[in-house]
Amino acid sequence: MPCTVFKCKIPEIDKVFAASKFTYLDHLNISEAPISTLCWLYNAPNIRVLDLSGCSLLVDEDFQVFVDCFNLEQLYLSFTNITYVSNFFYKRKLSTYTLTAHSSKDGCAYNCIWHEAISGRGANDIASAVVTILKHIKRAHHEIASFILWSDACVPQNKNSVMSFALKRFMKDCNIESIVQKFGCPGHSSVQEVDNIHSNIERITRYAEIYSPIALIRDLKSMRRSSVRIIQMQKHNFMDYQKCIMPLKFNEIPFTKVKCLKYDKCLPFHIGYKLSYSATDFRTAHIEIRQTGARTNKQPEFLPRPAQSNKVPIISQDKKKDITCMLKYMPEVDRQFYKALKLVINE
């Protein structure tokens, strides 16, 4: 049966995947109007498909559209061989975060990794990791002019004013024309490629002896996927977006209700949003700088440039004690790692 939008043949697995995504779209009926997964994913009648084998690159007459999906996972570094047979199971361990993105152009998986001694997992941290991945993708593919980002609908992590500002600023710095940010419906995963990568990470770390992020990165590089790129986040990669959004008016956007956000480079102080999956047009929100009192502030031409985050993570003394008591079971390279971070006390 051909697709009604692109007149393309729909593989059986494609129809099943598309039907699962249409379950929460009341205005579409998969039996009456067959449509391929890609047609629904991008919802752009003027775009032609280059590859129907998966999440593919879409190109229209003017510019290229790059599709990316991402998600965050928290890992606890542990001692696999002794965790289940001693009281080490209850010891506090160093948390490590990996934000994973899957690219549609080359099928690469990008893993941003950092631990809690560098930064946490707040809105600033996740936005910084997403921007870092997008910059790596842009450097690898200079022809990209637009992005479509898929993620889950978690408000504190993915759809908030900090993320919106970070993406707006990224467009200015890397010459991106537009970004469309789409969110899945609860109960229906829109980032299945990333879930698959996280499953591989859990499979690798389940029985591995991982004592520090050093060992974790080494094991991640042994993943079977031929195109996995590990990005080690450094302190200078984390930006303070929160401070920049304080004078801006993001309260016009109901982030808890939005289903889709659109950013245009030519409209730096405008954000388009949709409140339902069936909506065809974007509503517009203005985020100009607030005017305080009788004084009129001059509107800048573009959003301010964020400064590097100066937030210092705090590791509790109890966690430091637990790490210290486990130190004798670690290889020498991992001991030196914790000593360099000053997480060892009264050794």
C-alpha cells in the first residue's frame, strides 16, 4: 500500500511503528490514510525522502533538515564482583551522567559523559550537553541548516526556558536557520533509537568492573555499534543559561502543555509553539526583555551570550568516606582519579 503523502511503499515494520505513534493522534486514522513513519515524523509535504530504511535525512529545495533524538541516563559506578556479596551494596558511589543522541544523517550515537564532581543534571547541565552534541554534529556536517529534535516530555530536563534559550543561542553561534523541538506523548517512546543505545550501555556495564568514569568510558568504546562517539564534558562546556533568561519573558509559553516548539534565527525574540498534536499552525510567543519601571531598556539585536557556569558541585562527606573505604579494592589508575578530584579523606 503506498503512502498517501510521498506515494512511497510502506514496509510492514514501518507500518507497525507508525501505527504505534498514531495511537494518541485522534485526527489521523492509519487504516483510512496510510502514511509512512517518516512522513509523520517530519510532517512536511514539500520534503522529499532520501532513504526510507530508518530515520533518514530529509531535504527540500532550499536547505537540509537534520533529525536528532536525545535522552539522559544516570549511571552509578559500582563494584560488580563484590556489590552483591558484601555491604558495598549500600555504599554511596559516584554518579555519572550520559546524555545520548542518535543522528539521522549517519546513524551515529553521540554520548556526552560527565560525573557529579564536574556538574549535576539540572536544566543548565542538560542544555549544555545538548548544545555540545549539536556543535559536534554541525562540525561534522557543515551543510546542515536546520534541526528537528525529538525527546521525551520531561519539563525540568527538555522543555523549559533554559533549553529554549540554549538552542536559540546555538543557532546564532553556528549559523542554523531553524530548529523544531518535538516531544513524545507519555506512554509512547519517540526516542527508540536512544533507548536501544541505553540498553546496550546497561548490558555492557551489568557485569563489568567499573570503578570510575575512566573505566566506564573504556567499556563504552567497546560497544558493538561501529559509530559511537564519546564526548567527555569538561568544566568549560557547562554554561550559565539560567542567568541569561532572567530578564526575558518566557512566561508566555505554557511549557507544561506544549507539544512542539519552533525557533527561527531571523526571529531571535519569537518562539513558535503548539499545544496539541493535531494543530497545524504555530502560536507565537514574544520573549523580549522586560521593561522595568519608567525606564525603557533598549532591545538588543540578539540574545546575550552566556558565561561559563561557576557553580561548584558539592560532594557530601558521607559519600567521600564511602569512596575512601572502597579505595583499596580499586586499580591504581582509579585510585589516582579519585585522589585528583580530592574525594579521598584520611586515607
